[in-house]
Amino acid sequence: MKFIIGNWKMNGSRASLRDMIQKTEKIKTENRVVLCVPFTMLGETSDVISFGAQDVSSHERGAYTGEVSAAMIAETGAKYVIVGHSERRMYHDETNDIVREKAARALDNGLIPIICVGETMDEKRAGKTMDVITAAVRESIPNDVKDKIIVAYEPRWAIGAGITPSTDDIAHAHRVIADNLSYMGLDGTPILYGASVNAGNVADIISIENVGGVLVGGASLKPDEFIPIIQNVK
Ligand code: PEP
């Protein structure tokens, strides 16, 4: 079973989500299809799609104006939450420590955190890719999480850029992540690839060793792009 997880970021509307739900309702897939949508769109239901949020507070409750707790997300029926997406790390200064706290709150409330790791272009050029993703895996994952988390490798420089790393680069990064997870006693954790996935490249990406699914941004927004992605993951 592979994961096909869409990240709508700050896009879409309730109407476009309902359109996606309606257009996907006849799809037969053995894989797990998830849409991580803005908080305000959570609460919809579908037989094919499970839902998730894109961020969660690191706090349980209290005077944190504007934040949304894991319990509140779980109450909508959502099952997943993205934590540590590169846009949160970049625009909101989220560190591995904050990401770990957020993942812990998600787990406390029965949500599956999708923990994102990935290098910037500067880090890649400096030859630091493996160090960066190793540190992110070691520091962003809470204790005692066997079979309770998903990790997503998202090279930041390829997100929304329409370019993907080579097959060898994806395979190497996923091997490094898998080895680190194994060292941490987390063998079997699904490791998704994300960044510029589309219907044309998904079949090749999904066949790479240690790729347990895909995290899809832009191409998850429209049914005529997302449905072929679902269908091309065999
Ligand atoms: C993302 O931001 O999680 C992502 C995968 O984006 P895109 O597919 O648009 O590169």
C-alpha cells in the first residue's frame, strides 16, 4: 500500500474540495489517498479520500491566539497532519525541535504526523544534503513512534519548481532516511517523496527503492491532474 498525499497549501475552497470528492468517488485504489487542506475545509467526508491538516500547534490548549490544536483537528475527523513542511520551516522559523513538539501533540491526539525533511539549494550546493536530512530525521521525530508516523523527503529547491532530482538522488536520500529510521528502531516507516510530482513522473518515482508514496502540492489541486496521479500509482 502506497500513500498519495495532496497538500493544498493556502489554495482551494470548500466548493473545489467538494468537486474533488465527487470526482474521485468512483475511483478504485488499494493505496491510501489523503488531502491535507486548510483548517477551514476540514470536516468533509469521502469513501476514497482521508483528510489531514497542514500544521498543528505545539501546545495542547490555551492562550495561543490563532493556533489550532491537535485535538481540534482530530475532532473534524482528520487523521493526518503535515508537520515541518519547508514553508513552515522557512517562513515561520520552525526548527527540528518545534517540529518534534508538533509531531508529539499530533500523536497524543491520535493523528498521524507527516514529518517533512529536506535540504535547501544552498545546502545541496555545499554538499550538506545528507547531513541536513540526517539531523532532521534524528531531531524532528519524537520517541516511541513505531508504526505511528510518516516521513516525507522534500528537497526544498524542487518544490513548486517543476524539476525533480535524479532517480539516483532520490534513491540515495531515501536510503539515508531509511537507514536513520532503522537506527532509531523505526523500520517500516513509510517514506514519501515530495516536490514537483505529477501524473507523468509519479510511476517512475514510486518505483524507486524506499519510496512509500508521494506528497503532491500543485498537482493535487485539480481533479484532472490529481486523479491520473492516483491511477498511475500501482
Ligand atoms: C509540497 O509543497 O509539499 C509539494 C510537494 O509541492 P509541489 O508538488 O507543488 O512541488
